[in-house]
Amino acid sequence: MNLGPNSPCHCGSGRKYKHCHRLIDEAPPEDRYQAGQLVYSRNWSATAKEHYTNKHYAWMANILLPFQPKRIFDVGCGSGHGLLSLFEVFGADHLQVVSVDENGTCLNTACQTLRQAKISADLVKRLRTILTPFGYAHEAAPIEKQFTVPCTLVESDICNDDQLEKALLESGPFDAVTIWLTGTHMMRPQHSKVIARRIKSDGGHRLYVQNKVYEIAGRILRKGGVLQVVDRGEAPTSDLLRQDSLAAHRDEASVTSLEVMDLQFMIYEEPKGNRTPMKLTPGTSGRVPEKLETALVSVLSVKR
């Protein structure tokens, strides 16, 4: 393909080629996975800053206020702006967070975001990406760092990392688990574990991750602890849409000791320009709306 940097990307994302697949296409095969992570991190940082500026992350954190969590396990640190809001709401002196991300570039950015805000953060890099005949794969080093600082950022493919779960269990129970606005980079479908599970869509991958998070939350949360899942999607403004969303989460929670308790939402407008766009995942009804009113949808589940 002979695309100019300002041409629409060939993938149909709506972004300019220079902000989308150009870096990936120009990288040698062994480096394309990391290139995909870098492109995602750059675009998501722009999106996350808007969510932070518009107090969307603060809204999510304040939903957890009645539970007064002191230890939180967070999945998908992104640019760190969600973590920053958690510390702003609960106070850096009263909160300890362990946050994981498979994207090493996101981890670097999140660490910088927190340290610029004078929040102590440790960065644990432990994944090496290799290209195999079956797709990209990770080799993971042991987790030797203790979770003692206000925030520990751990490089981990949460869906395929038994060492992580062991380290979390050994560190003691958590009061809350958060997974906010999870997404993934363009090369993730080429990971051998994703290929083996025949996951071909962003929505399929989101469910893949969330299912694993429900399982882990059921094991690491204390009794009465809470899992908060926040997604971007259609505003559940009717009882049908609300029940559709709750039914999907109850299905995910059905193999755990978690009970889905609460749904709240906030109407918002999707950021424009060089951003990470929302991709709608139909609920259990399979309904796809003609006109979409977007919302941040928070679902809480409590461990019984």
C-alpha cells in the first residue's frame, strides 16, 4: 500500500494512517507487537486525558466511596489518569493500589503520570515478547517485588499469568477490584493465546479479559469486597437496556462468589480526533441501536 501519512488508515478506524497502522506496517515482524502497544498508548493517552479533565474517572472512583477501600487491584492502568483519580478521591496516604497492564508503554506512561503528581509508584517490567510460528508470545519473569508503596505497576498478561494471581493472594485480601474502560492494541489479536481462543473482535477480547477478572476478583477480594466494571456503551435509559446489561454481568459472575448489585451510568460524548474510539459490544439481546447515546456504565458486584 502506498498511503500518505494523512490518508485514512487502511483498517477503517477513521484515524489518519500516521496515527494508526503506519508504525506497525513499517516495523520488522519481530517488533510489530510492541509497535501496536506504542500506537495504542499514544492514542489512549489522549482519550484518557479527556476522561480525566471531564471528571469521568472521578465519577467512577466516587461510586466506590461507600466501601472505603484501602487496597485496590486495578486491571488496565492505561495512561494512569484513572489511578490518579483514585488517589485524589481516597488520598495517597490511605490507599494502596496494585495495577497491571500487558502494554509496557502504557505502564511507562502511567508511572510518569503518578510520579508527576508526587504519588510513589514502583514499576515492575517482566514480559519479553517473542515471535513464534503460532503468533506472538510472552515470556514472564517472576514477581519478586513486594506491594508496599502506594502504587505498584506490574507488567502482566492477566489472562495468562498464574504468577500474578499467586503474588496477589500472598499479599493479602483486597477491598476492591477495578477494571475501567478496558481496551487493547491492534496487534493483540496476533498473540498466540488469543489466536488459540479464536477471539477476533475487540468486544470478544473485552469479555475474555472481564471473565478472567471476575474469576480473580472472586478469589482475592475479602468478604464484602467489591468489583467495579466500567464500560463505554449505549446508555441504559430503559428497563430493558438496564436488565440486558445486568444479565450480561450476572452471567460473568455466575462462576464466582460475586453477586451483581448495582448499575449506574453517566451520559458523555465520545472524544473527537486522534483518539481511541468506542466499539459497541451488543448485550445479551444482540440488539444494535441505529442511534447511539453513549454512556459510561458502572456495574458493582459484591463478594458474599
